[in-house]
Amino acid sequence: MKNTIKVERAKKDITQAGLAEQLGVSRQTINAIEKGKFVPSTVLALKMARFFQCKIENIFILEEED
């Protein structure tokens, strides 16, 4: 699954650590999600969408092989 978290963070000028603090997770979690090494829970994905004020589908892109 691809994601646009890094792009969304840049739009809001927020670091991984800043986003992690806002969402109540570690910076390492945000890093792992951005790199595609970790798929977030539904709750965390919804929190991200709320934070970035967009739909989940704008952040996470399901690929054919997923």
C-alpha cells in the first residue's frame, strides 16, 4: 500500500515527530508507515485523515498486489 503522508506533512510543515505527537504514536511509527513497512490500524488512519483534513483514500492508496 502506498501513501502520501510525507507530502501531506510537507503541506502542513510538520515533522514526523510533530505528527506523531499529535496522533499519540512514536516518530518511528510515522517513519515506518511512510516507508510502507507498517500498515496503520483503521483508527490511526482515520486520525491521520482527520488531522490532514482529507479522506483516507487521499492518504493511502491500495495497489493491485495488496
